[in-house]
Amino acid sequence: MNQQFLTTSLFLFVVAITIGVTLWASRQTKTAADFYSGGRSFSGFQNGLAIGGDYMSAASFLGISGAIALYGYDGFLYSIGFLVAWLVALLLVAEMLRNAGRYTMADQLAFRMRQRPVRTAAATSTVIVSIFYLLAQMVGAGTLVALLLGVDSEAVKNIVIVGVGALMIFYVTVGGMKGTTYVQIIKAVLLMAGSALIVFLVLLKFDFNLSALLGEAADRSGQGDAFLQPGLQYGTTFLDRLDFLSLGIALVLGTAGLPHILIRFYTVPTAQDARKSVLWAIGLIGAFYLMTLVLGFGAAALIDTDEAGATGNLASPLLAQEVGGGEGSIGGAVLLALIAAVAFATILAVVAGLTLASSSSMAHDLYKGVFKRDQEVTEKQEVRVAKISAIVIGAIAIALAIPAQRLNIAFLVALAFAVAASANLPSILFNMFWKRFNTRGATWSIYGGLIASVGLVLLSPVTSGEETSLLPNADFALFPLNNPGLVSIPVGFLLGIIGTLTLRETAAEELYTELEVRALTGAGAEGAAQH
């Protein structure tokens, strides 16, 4: 059987299933509440699966395993950061955010502050964070399909990126939150099953002896014991250590500020279901990140990591091919097809969630809350604007993803986390826990964190000065760290404090007690955004 025919057929089969689910969901989507939050009809378990599907992105599956295959111990630090981040989301954000808002992150800010400034700021931040995250997924898609087709052509990768953009626009505009959620649930089940199968086959090759696996990985890496020790990627210089600290802070704090994760808390009927969904998500995500350890070190032990590319993004698919019997074998072809199809489903589910989050914010916050000032806007008009926004955001993501293909996708996602932690998290926490916090504090915090994080990325080696930069022939890297979190996150919090203390806003303080009761008890949550 022709390997490329098999892989392409399975891949197209997965895409066809997701399209079918989206068309089915479109018939269930009748109101704005259906479009934005799936009618709040999902159980804690279903939402937990969907959160896992949203969170276990191409960065996790392809990028982290690739980083471990290339850098050993230091690559696994991504997994630790992504997992620990859920404790912040669970303890500080999930339940209270669900109670305090309706559709978007801005709802809980707008409840006690001036609507137009905070909704404009929150919508701007949501779109920028989502686009950073979208870049990672689309780069992963281009790399993956090029491998499936057996070509290494820039033109093919670019066509794939455009195709993924078109599909994600279809999922959002046709299926809304219901379609997106079911795609994410299917993808989470496929990803866990596919990863577990590859992990089992890798361990089988080493007689379930982890020590033998790690030893072989260290030997094949050419680094010896250093491969299993800290410092291969972060640690050779003081700047490397600072970069690692910056990455860790961004990963741990970023999840609680990611727009596409935050809107998932609005899809359940009660705060108790919001808590349950996060607990289910933590269990799934924890198991998955443990599996990335075996996937990454298995790739280092069993395949030539040069084949995985300079970014390591192909490590997992090539490992699947190897444990299935190697290149040219039926087993290898089947497993490569399976893992590639699962990874592609992963990408489609995450880009749909991201596009939905940003288009919802554009319609609900900017169009309805700012331009129309909550007047004379029908649900039909609002949903139509959200669909138009999805098309625009998809086009922007496609245009930016094409030049971003030189970067490791786990690293690209870490940048999105840094922007989310700098711009969104300070205002969310201050609003729920600080009575004096006001509109100026919120807007200064969001815009300040946003400008600091994006500005530092533009002035960092990510953008220029190195072979793997977006602009390798230019050099304006004035900021030495790859991840801006170490500087930009404190800037976001500090500007929130300064903005609040330099202006007293009595109305915001008077409404704090009502918001606090609502956030803690859920009383009146349905009308939270309409104050």
C-alpha cells in the first residue's frame, strides 16, 4: 500500500469527521448564547475534555516533544510550566470568572467599570494574544502536512497554512461554540489514545525500563549525561538563566490569561461544573505531559534528531513511524498516518477555539459594547459581526504564519503566554480581589502589559539577529532575552497599581461588593454583563 496514499486518506478522514460535526452543530446554534457559550449546556466532564483539547495544542504534541528530543531535560521544562499553570487557573480564576461574566473576559471588568475603555482594551488584548497562539498552530500544520506528502517545499507549507486558515474560519462561522467544543472533545480523545499507543510501543522496545530509554537517549544525542542534566538549552550563561526564569514565569501565569481558555468557563451551567471541568482538564493534561517525556526521549533514543528539523517539530510523527516498523513498512505508515491525523485534528481544534475567542470579543465587546453602546443590537447582528471578525482574524493569522515557519512552535506559544500574563492576568486578578481597582488601572494594565510584551518581542532575538529569527538578515535585537515575561509581567501589574492609585473612581468601588458576592456565589451571574 502506498504510504502517502494511506497517510493522506486517514488525514482527510479526520478532517471530514470534524466538518460533519460542525455542520451538525450548526443546526443547534440558534441564539447568541449558543454561538458564544454553546448555550451553557456542557457538563463538567465534557468541558474538561474540551479544555484539554483546547490546551493540548500542536505546541504540546509537536513542539514540546521536539524540544525534549533536542535539549533533553531543558525541553521537559515546557511540560512542567504548562501543567503547573493550571493551579493558578483553578485556584484564582475559573469559578469566579464563570460567575462574574457571560461571554468574554471583558464582561467581569465591564461590570463595575466604564464599559467602553475596558472593553476596547480587553478586545485588543484578546485579538493580539490569539494571533500569537494561532501562528504556532499554523506553523505546525504546514510542517506536518509537508511531512505527510513527503515534500519540503515552502509553497506546499504555505498552501497548507492557507487551508488551515480556511477550515478554522469554517468551524467558527458555521458551528460556533457548540461545533468548536465537539471538535475539541473528539480531538482530546484521539490525542490521548494516539499518544498512549506510541508511548506503549516506545516503552515496549526498552522492556518498560525507563532507565534504559533515558540512557539510550543520552548516548544517541551526542551530549552524554549532559542531555539528562539542566543547562543544555538554559544555563550556560547568566542571560540563559534569566531567559529560563522569564519562560517559567510566563508559562505558569499565562494560562489564567489566555482568552480561548477563559471563555470555556462560560460554557457550563454552574460554577461547580466550572470547577469540575478544570479538575478533569488537569487530570487529562497531567497524563498527557507525562507522555511527552517518553515521546521526546523516545525520539532522541530511536530516531536521528537531525531528521526532525532544526526546530524538532517532526520528532513525534517520525517516532510513530519508527516504532510502527520504520520507514517503508505498513505499520510505520499506519502509525505515521494516525499521529499526523491526530496532530492535525489538534491544530484544527485549537485554532477554532482561538478564532472563536477573538471574534466573540470583537463582536460582543467592540461592536456591541463600544460602537453601539449596548443599544439597538439584535443577537443576529452581533453573531454576524462575530463571523465577519473570524474571517478577518483568520486572514491576519495566515499572513503572519507564513514568515514564522523557522521557529519552534512550543516557543511561539510561550510568547503568547507571556503576552497573556502581561496584559490580561493583572486586570482579571485586581478586579476580583482589589476594591479600589478602577477603569484607569485596568486600561493602563492591559495596554501597558501588551505594549511591553509585544515591544520586547519585536526587539528580541526572536525577531532579528539570529539565523532562526523572523528577520534573519536584520539585527535590531536590543532586548537580550527570547521571552519578555520577566520584564513585561511586572510592568502589567505595576501599571495597574499606578493607574488605580492616581485616580479615585467611586462608582467602581461601590459595585465591588456586588461583584464579589456574584463571583463567590454565582448569584445573578446570568445578567453579569448587562449592568
